[in-house]
Amino acid sequence: MNLQEYRREFDRIDREMIRLFAERMELSTHVAAYKQEHALKTLDVSREVELFAGIEEKTPEGLAGFGTALYASVLALSRARQERLSDALPGSILLIGMPGSGKKTIARALAERLERPYLGSDALIETLTGLTIPDIFRLRGEDTFRALETRALALLCPQPGIVIASGGGCVTCQENLPLLRLAGTVVWVRRSVDALETEGRPLSQTRDLHEMYAEREPLYRRLADVSVENSGTVEQAVERILALI
């Protein structure tokens, strides 16, 4: 085929995708009405875990992460439509930053202060696999961990009204970026490289942290809506976040 023929094929596929998307969104309207009538929550995590597992099985080899990211976006838009027809919740708050920068501790304190649920991507991965993060790296390798991380972010980031702590390296995977942007507000937690904690963090114990920071710093900066320095107490970091958001 020549270039014009390729473009016509793109146009045909795009029209079909839009038609199917519109059909799915219309179905979301009916689902929202049903859930409202029966006092059901908009988000059903167990159902979404099941859906993502099915998508991963159907996605061709080499596109698994991108398939998950695309499907997460569709689910997020579908859920947003349902929430507009019921009681909408505020957007989520996502904390990013280097491993050992204090994201989890600050996220928990922030969630408590805002009276919102707290969820962490690493904790969800451990729940899904029954393994600790160090064990996943040791037994299955970093590539498997990154695929699991994409799946966890696809479940977490579209959820409204929660506080999320992400893994330090999630920004290094291109397929994660659209998922991370689904969060309402992205907060970059900064801490001096020499002050980063390394216990229980496989990559931090095997790589030079200054080199890792140099690689990831532009990614954190580009993704973040706001940034805070974690150089004092947890309470001070929480106050800085609240003042910025």
C-alpha cells in the first residue's frame, strides 16, 4: 500500500473505534442508572481486576503495557460519565518521586488529613501477586515488576477521591504516563539524594542513586503539577502540599 492507502485504513479504523467508544459510553449511562437505583458504588475494584486480566490475555505480545494503558483510559472515561450522573467525587492526588523520598508516609498522612482513602501501587502489586516487591525482583525480574506496576496504576489512577503513592520508577515506562496523568493532581516529593532510604528497595541497592536521579528528574518535573521538598517533618510536607493544591 502507498501512504494515502495507509491513511485511509487509519481513518476506517478510527471511525470504527469512535463508534464502539460511543456505544460503550451510552452503555455506561444505563449502568450508572442501575447502580444509583440499587445504591451500588461506581467503582468495583474486583470487577476491574478481572477486566484487566482479560485484556492482558487478549493483548498481542509486545503490546501488553500499551493495551493496559489504553483500556485504563477507556475505563476512566466510562467511570467519569457514571459519576457525573451520580455523586461525583474530587480528583485523586498522586505522589511521585525517587524511591525512599517518603512518598508513602506523606501520602498516608495526607489522606488522613483530607479524610480520603490511601492506596499504594507497591502494596497493590503485593496483594495481586502474594509476593513482596524484593521477591518479585529476585524471582521474576524487573520487566515482570514493571508490567505488574502498569496494571496496578491502571487500577489506581482513574479512581476519584483517593491519595496514591506510586513507585519511584513508574515514570520511566512510557506506557505508564497516560495512566499517571489520569490522576487529578500529581505531586513530586523531592528529597536530597544522599538522604534517600534504600532498605527494601532493590534498584536503590544495586544502582548509583545520583545516576538514577539524573535519569528520572526530568520525568518527575515534566509530569508534576506541583513539587514539595521533604526535608523536615511529615506534617510540614503535608502542609506544603495542602498550600499548593
